[in-house]
Amino acid sequence: MIEKYSFGQPIDTGAVVLTISQSAQPFHLMQLTKSDKGIALSCQMNAEDVVYGLGEQVRGINKRGFTYISHATDDPFHLENKHSLYGAHNFLILSRKNGGSFGIFVDDPARVVFDVGETDMDRLSITAGCDCAIYTIEGGSLKEIVKQFRELVGTSYIAPKWAFGYQQSRWGYACAEDIREVVKGYHDKGIPLDAVYMDIDYMENFKDFTVDAEKFPDFEQFVQEMRAQGIHLVPIIDAGVKIEEGYSIYEEGVQNHYFCKDEDGEDFTGAVWPGKSHFPDFLNAKARAWFGGKYKLLMDQGIDGFWNDMNEPAIFYSEKNLKQVMEEVAAMKDENLDLHLFYHMKGLVDGLSNNEDDYRRIWHNMDGVKVCHDQVHNLYGYNMTKAAAEAFDQIAPEKRTLLFSRSSYIGMHRYGGIWTGDNASWWSHLLLSIQQMPSLNMCGILYTGSDIGGFGADATEDLLMRWLEFGIFTPLMRNHAAAGTREQEAYRFAQTKDFRNIIRMRYSLLPYIYSEFMKCALKNEMYFRPLAFDYPQDAHAPQVEDQLMVGDSMMIAPVYRQNATGRYVYLPQEMLMVRMRSPEDRSFQRMEQGHHYVDVALNEVIIFIKKGHMIPLAAVDENVRSTADLDDVQYEWIGFAEPTAEYVLYEDDGISKQYTPQSEWKKVVRTKEQLAL
Ligand code: GLC
């Protein structure tokens, strides 16, 4: 049951799609205190209670023991002490062992603080602003609470099927030749690939919707050349628009007042990649329609996928703040910079980026209403992505277009996916990405994945391999790295055969991955789930932080530690372990419920299939260079027949928006003898 409680005059964030009227009963699930600063909610947590959710955040699946702040932030250091990452996903479930579990969604686009037992280990405290709407969901299992929430916020974005193939990116592919080389690198080694990303390097001086003609002579032809090889090119679009006379996007934005204003009513100036920039007012419907329409410039040249970036918005510095800081630093020129003065100076310079005072200087015109940015900060990236998605509905209404964003808020999940931003090539970030997935899925974000191999720092061969072994299960499977780091395309390493086999496993598993993704999207369910969601009676399941249920039939237990040749795995029920060294080289072992130590060599993937379940596998011979080459008629089935195994297969054309209705999903049943070995 969903209850709604409104406080003050909430801003319409568009997160919720159902009409729910104010609850007739007083707010009772938590203690409520109102003050002129906002509202505070608080409740006791018992020792065994678990808190799930909050989407893109640091730390584990169980969020207890830390404070999380919803405040979209461009911070590339995803460390344990960080309170905010790029998204704001204000939904959590307090799972109570003895009944009374509930979900709560705080629909407030400004800063919201979730103190999940940090100040007081036994208390959950939430603080939000004076104007917000709170939705509570009670009754039923964890899965049912999530389903109700997801119905409340609307169905998730669905990517085209090709975007479930393997994708390669790197900040630094400087020209068409670089991209050709990457594609050749993959094809020469027989590794399938569906997309190559174009980072900021493709633009003319970092100007949105331009393509540098020197680096990409005849871009349209290049897009076709790549498509002929099965490759989709996916350009980045940044939030900041370069200030430059003669640049049409800048000029149109200024003329039509499509940019955010500063406190004096001038177009707000902050710097990003191109230096001084203006920021489109994505909270204004006209500005959204205008900016969205610009994607057509690239779509007309054959582009059918985009990633939206720097949309927290990231601001290196604002013109005004920079001037003040420069003056203050200049005044220190002849000083003896002692401890205090040195750190003061350093703080001034470090504090230039993503500065709170700047966010308070930015103003939106929300369709006639002037709103200060800090009140709606978390909606900016969401509305940039909405701008693109709404435009796609006009430009290519019949087709799915790939779209994902760095910053997000619940509601954006209807328009695009997200990637989890600038992680690093650290083993701890492989684990973090495993743990983020179910939390994101709870909040409706299904098309997601992390930068495989890690973005910052140098990836080692074993890290990339282990990360790919997890990445073959994430809907967005993209290897991406920062400029200046070690090149980490899979074909560059010595163990090419193993990399090829792991990526081929993705293509082999694709019928399952896609079918499960689609069923979850259409039924408002989670594709990745913590074990406790499927095994609510299992006392140990809430303890498991490094295994996930993937779709309806499978559990995974990735290896995420360097030099580990195996790991402990907990089986909540009897399952069939499938050990795969390639799509063809697999062995099976039935395993009892309970704890096991399992050897997992560096080049192996293990999956666990539930009793009575099976999964479809596609053949991936040397002719399969991308998803387009996959045989989607004939599958091999592997599984755990007892005495039969079943699977509900979702299929469609992978590109149109004519999704197959549930009545036409195919139930397939096999006996043990009919299953492949
Ligand atoms: C940001 C993005 C990253 C991208 C870089 C350059 O850091 O998060 O993915 O490569 O900008 O555009």
C-alpha cells in the first residue's frame, strides 16, 4: 500500500507517474519533526534490520552504518568516506526481520540526508527540505515493495538490443583512424564488439553537436563504414555549451534565453572542457525542446546512441568565483605561506570546482517560475536526458535510441540508463560496482553498468579479466578508461584467448540477459537482486554482499580479489554450478544448499542455475562479430532439470518499441535428456 505525505509546496520533479492523494492518516512509520529548516524523520532499527537502496552510492548492499547525501556530485574518488556520487536516488527499504518492513521515497530535488545508523547505530534518520513529498510503501515482501515503488515511478528505459553487446570506449580516441584501429584490433583477434564510444575528443574545441572535420573527414561516411562492420558509434554530449561568437548553439541559447541565469539575470558563466560555458536550462520546457532537437544533427549522420555527461552539472570554476580566488591568491604572493595560510590557499583553489556558492548563484526559469538551482540541483542531469529522450520520440519515434547519463534522479530511469561514472582500476571498485547494481535496480535504473577495467589509474590484466567476468552480466557492458591511463582494450593483453572467450560468453548468454532484462523492465522488477529478496526466510542471505541473483534463473558469485583462485559461495538452495571457460567449454556440478569453497581460475566464469530452471545459450562461432550476427532462432539449453526445467523466453526485434506482450512470452520446458551438456 502506498501512502503520500506532502509538506510545504513540493516542486513537481516528474518522478512519480501515478496520481496518489494525500494520505488520510497521520505519518506513522517514523517519528516526524518539522522545523523551519525542513523535516526530519527518524526510527529505531533493530540489530537484524537491513537497509537496502539509495541507488548510486558507495559502500555495501546493506547501507547501514553510514550517512548518504543525495547531492549530485562530480567526484572521481569513489571512496568509503564519500557521501555523494553523481546520482540522487532517494528510495530505500527498511527490511525488518520480524515484520513491518517498509519502503520510503523522499521526492525532494534538493539535498536529502540519510543517516543510516552512523550517528546512532540503531537509528535511521532522514532529513529533507520544507517542500517535499514523501511516499511510503508497506505490506508484502521486499520484491513486492520494490514492484509497487516501480509502478509509482513508471517503467524503465529500454535500450536497443545491440546496446547489450560488448562496447569499447576510451577518452583519447582522437580521430577516425584511432577508432578504425580499435575495431580492427578486436576483429583481428576474433573478439565480438557492438559499439565504440566517441569521447570529447571528436568535437571541435569541445563544442556540443560539432564534429571536428580534420579528425573526422566525412563523418557520415565514417558512421556508415563502421555500421558495415557491425559497429555503432556513440558520441558524448556535455551539459556546458562553449561561449563562442558564431557558434550557433551558443548564439541561439543566448538569443532565446535558454541558458541558466546568474543572480544579476545574466547568462551564468562557468567553465568546463571548452573553458567558459553557459548551461542550458533543462528545467525549462522550451530550452529542453531546443537542446533535444540538436541531437538530430548527429542522428542525421547515422548516430543512434548517446551518453550525456558532466550534468550534475560539473563546473570547474565560475567566472565570478575565479576572479575572487585569483585576487585573494595574488594578495598572498609575498606572504610566508605557513601551515594555515598554505592550506587556506590550497582550499581556495580546490574549492573552485562544483562550488556550493556557485550552485546558489544559478537560476532556472521553470516555465515561468524563477527557481534557485540549489533547490533543484538533483534534477539537472535528469532533465538533460529527458530533453534528449523527448527529442528522440520526435526524431525517431519508432526506434529505440541508446541513451544514458552520468547524473540522474529517480524519474530519469524512464528516459535513459546511467553508467556509474569515474571509478578507478581498483579491485575495491570491482566489488563496489557489484554492490551498486541491485541498489540501482531498486530505483528503476536497469540499463546500467560500470566502466569495466576501471576509468582512472592503470588496469592490470587480471583486474580487467575479473571485471569482464562480472561485466558480462551487466546490461551496459562497456570498457572505458581515462586519458593518460594504460590502454585497456581487451585485445591488447597477452591472454587474448581468455579475453576472447569471456566476451564470447557474453554473446552466448545474451538471449538470457536480454530476455531477463526485458521481462524485468516490462514487469517493474529487478534484474539484479540481493539474495535476501529471493530467499526471505533464509537467515544467512542478508549477510551476502558479494553474490547476486541475475534474472529469474541464475545466481552469480564473481571473484573480485587479486590473486584469488577461488572464493566462498553461499547457496541459498540446491543449484547447478556451471563452470565456463568459453561458451563451448563447460562443466556442471550439482551443489547442496550451504557454504562452499569453489575454485575459479582466472579465465573461468561460474554461474549457478536454480533447480527446475534453465537458460538459453546462443552459438558464438567465428562469424559472430556483433549482436547482429547472433542466431536468435536456435538456442542450446543448459539447466537443472528436476525432473524438467523451464524457462519463459522473451523475444522481440530488439529495435522497435513494439514490445512483446506477456501473453506471447514463450514457456519452454525440457527434460534432463533434452538439455545440452
Ligand atoms: C568525465 C566522464 C568520463 C569521460 C571524461 C571526458 O570524467 O565521466 O567518462 O571520459 O569526462 O569526457
